[in-house]
Amino acid sequence: MTRLVLATRNEHKVHELRQILADTVEALRLEIVGAGDIDGAPEVPETEVTFLGNARLKAVALAEATGMPAVADDSGLAVDVLGGSPGVFSARWSGSHAGAGAARADVDRANLALLLEQVADVPDEHRGAAFVCAAVLALPGGRVEGVEGRVTGRIVREPRGTNGFGYDPVFVPDGDRRTLAEYTDVEKNAISHRGEAFRALASVLREVLAPTT
């Protein structure tokens, strides 16, 4: 069984990606593990200015360090009136103080509070936004493949829902009235930016990791 390591220590992401990739995992007989399950897995600073650049950095570093196929993603929220911000800074939008030793839920609350404050005076018709996800597969031999997914919607004025993380409680996809945090896991994976990106990456996995006969 081939081990595929995900460049994340966020258990929410590991759970979500296992669900999205379930069919591919079964077909290729893969074992998905998070970086937190691998001794010596590197912490890679996100120093690039694009989602794809950061995902590539993390995937390549993890594949080189572990000798295993590695998948990384970088994703975030791009708000129209903020010129595409928080963007690649989504996870640390409320400042570097939030990420050092703080619980993920506390960081999420701080990021949400700052975002809502920044757009508080923006009329509803101008609160457009998009979730964007870049996903990259890197092999120890040097091959790298990347894809991107996107879902558009708008920012609501107060958080709603409990089945989500990050900015999910304030993001309503186009054509709906619910936030992503009010979706079930299955509903969210069907339309989300991460779902779109990893379904595209699944095709790459099947091509690259298919067992030889």
C-alpha cells in the first residue's frame, strides 16, 4: 500500500481531504497520512505570493524529506472590496500573534472578527468574495503537478453554522442562502474550492500513482 502524505497538521483538512479523495484512495490502495503523523516532517514557511506557489513549496519539501508522494494545498478567501485579500494571508489575517501557540478555533475567531470589522460598512451588493484552493502533488523523483479550484459567493454580516472552520461561517456560495458552515460535509465537498481542486488532482493521482502491471 502506497502512503500519501498531506502537508498539513490541521485535522479538519486531513478529514476533509480523506473524504474528497475516498474513491481514488480505494482504487489506488493509498494510505493517507497527515504531516503530523510523520516524524521529521518539515514545517515549511509560506513565503510565496500565490496559492499555487505556496502549495508547491510545501509539497516538494515534504516529498524530499519523507521519500513519499506528497500533496499540499494552499487556500484562502479573496474578498472583492479588499482587493483580493486576505488571500494567501487568510490563515493569519489577524496577525502573527494569533498563530503562535494559539488554538486553531481561537485563530479562526480572531480572523473572522477582523474581516467582518473591515467590511462592516460595505453594502450587501458589494460583498462578493471567492474561496480559492491550489493543490499540488510532488513525487520524490521531482515530478510536480498542480491544479486550482474556486467557488464564488458573498460575505454575510454575522457567522452562522457550526459544521465548518476558517471563514466558512461567513461565506454564502452563489445561489444559496446558507453559509458553508451550515452545509453537511457531503454538500460542502460537492461545491467547495477544495473539493473542486482535489477532484482535479484525483485524476493526476490516478495517472501518476496507478500500479504498474
